[in-house]
Amino acid sequence: MRDTATRSGGERRSFGATVRFTFWPRLGGLSALVAIGCASSAAHVGNNFTTYLIGGLVDRYGFSPVQMGAFAMAETLAYACALFLAAPRVARLSARSIAIAASSMVVAGQGVCLLTGFYPLLLASRLSAGFGFGLMNCAVNLAAGRTGQPTRAISAGIALQTLLFAAVNIGLPKVGAYHGIDGMFLALALLSVALGLGALLLPAERGAAPAAPANAATARIDMQGLMVLGAMALFSFGSMAIWPFMERTAHAIGVSAVEFGHYQSFATLMSAVGSFSLMFLASRLRRSLALAASLLVCGAASALLTTTTHAPVLGLALTLYNVSWFITYPLLVGLAFAVDATGRLAVTASGTWLLFQSLGSLTAGMIAQAFGGYSPIGPLGLTACVAAVVVALPVARRMERQGRTLAVAAAH
């Protein structure tokens, strides 16, 4: 690898450039791991558990698939807006201050849902919570990027996140079974409070603003960057369109929310294994082949999830889906870092993920309402993932030829 070892407050040389940064001057080791793990978990509470909320809202209030698609879309679109707004300013922000603001918005959004079933207010609550999730993800990107080893930092964070979420996937449906949708909203609000407290271990110091290049005023995303964003858009649209309705898909073939939670818990644990594997093997992988394989597996699993009528097959597909998704996403963001080492493209790629996930959620709701079921959504996802391979593979191979993909790590 071209990057030299760094220390907090030191310098890192990458592709001939020297980058100064400050990260955790007083904290390290376990504290850093806990901080990124809590922040990463807090940023993804919505993405992971909205599917249960949608099931509970449909059961209690009888909302339509299109209404629930818009419900999920509002949250993820607000998430994407937060990332896009933060992208140009990420180098100047304090990770801890971002985390505090993010936690406050999420808890407020979940609290509103405890008080009403009025649909417009539910949508408004998703805007608050979604923006908070996006700000927290920005804090994760910022903190991981300043470690000097973003791949390992973010993979460790994801691994800790998935271990926690494996337990929540078992507990949350049981809360719903005993206390209904209100109980689930309260449980998720309390979870966000706890994770927000853990995220206070993130550094309070602001990063030094990087020196602006001579052509900064006219800097634009080049064709390679656009291709990375295109691949992220296809991947997120294709793989995540079905996610808000995953519990409903299982329900349609006779799988209860509690049983689905057990399947998802096992799948989450397996995705943690995948994240740990990526953390330790990142410097040895040929990224282009790993990216293509994980995209294809994720697409195939998406198709199987909506077409099978057998619970064990659903469980297997769910495991393949989770493992491949948590490998594909860091690889795509890592590719963004390889194209643009400043991290701006990586943050924009994260925003692209949420933007096209939100569009996918609404599209999935429309398809489900038009066709009376979710079967067409999975094959559509497979098609999108195949297209993502076609778009991303040339860029990944070019970065490998230039020796850049292995030297620059992924962020979340």
C-alpha cells in the first residue's frame, strides 16, 4: 500500500499528496471502536427497522402500499438531503456536535409517532427522523475518514452495529406483539437515546479545512465519479426498493413478524461475519471482482425474496441479501474514495444511496398496489444490480491498474 502509517495529529501521504488531520487526540482503541459503532448503529435504526413499523402501521390503521412507500420515502429522502447538505462542509464539522443534533431530531421524530396516527404528521415525523439519521451517518463518515484506516474503522463499526441489531430484530417484533406499534416506536426512541450517548465519545474537535486547490471554484465530478454515483444509484434502487416491505413480503407467505425477526437476526449475524472478513481482508482483495460478485449475489437474493413461497428459502435469501449488501456498500464507497481521495465523492455517494432508495420505496409501493403483491419488485432489483456491475466494473479495474483502489479505504 502507498499510504504510510500515521498518528493522531500527524500526516498521511497518499498518491504523492500530504493530508493533515486530527483525530481522537485523547481517545483511541476501544473508545474509538465504541464511538463509531454507536454512531453507525444510530444512523441506521431507520433503515433496519422501518419494515417492522410499516407492518405495524398497516395492521393498525390499514394504510395502503403507496402510503407506506411514501412513509419510507420521506425518511430516506430526508436522510439523503442531510448528506448532500453536509458533503461540501464535512471537513469543517465536529463529529460530536453532529451526533448530538442528529440524536435530538431522531428522538423527536419517534416521539411524535407515539402521539398520533394522523398520516400527515407521521410523514412529518419521518422527515425529522430521517434528517437526523443522515446527520449521524455524516458523523460516521467524518470520524472514520480521520482515523487513517477508514476501511477497518467502518467495517468494525458495521460489525458492532449488526451484532446489536441481531438482538433488536428478535426483541422488536415481540414488543410489537405485546404492545403494538406504539411500543415499537417507544423502543426505537429509547434505543436512539442510548446510542446517542455512546456517540458522545466521538471527537469534539473540528478537522482542519483542507487547502483548496487552484481550480476549486470550477471543480466538478468527472466521468469516473459520475459512473460511481450511477452504480450506487442502481444498486440502492434495485436492492433497497423491497426493504421497507420485507416484513409484508414475509407476511404474504404466512411468516409472522416474530418469525421474520428470527430470520433477520440470523442474517444480521452473518452480515457481521462478512463485515469482519472485509475488515481483515480489505488490503488483499481484488476489489473489482469482489464488487461484481457481491452485486450479483445481492441482486439474485432480492429476486428470490419476492418470488419464493417457502419460509426456509426466504430465510436463506435474506441471509445472502444481508451479507452481500454489507460487502457491496463499503466496496462502492471505497471505490468513491479511490476516485476522489478528498472524501466528497464518498459522502455524495452515500447521499445518492438514500436518494435512490427513497425513490425505490415509492416505486415498490406503486408496484405492490398495481399488481396486488410484491413479486415483480425482486426481479427488478436483480436487473438494476446487473446494470450496476456494468457501470462500476470499468472504473474499479482502472483504479486497480493505477494502484489506487487498494490504497484508499471505504467509508460508511
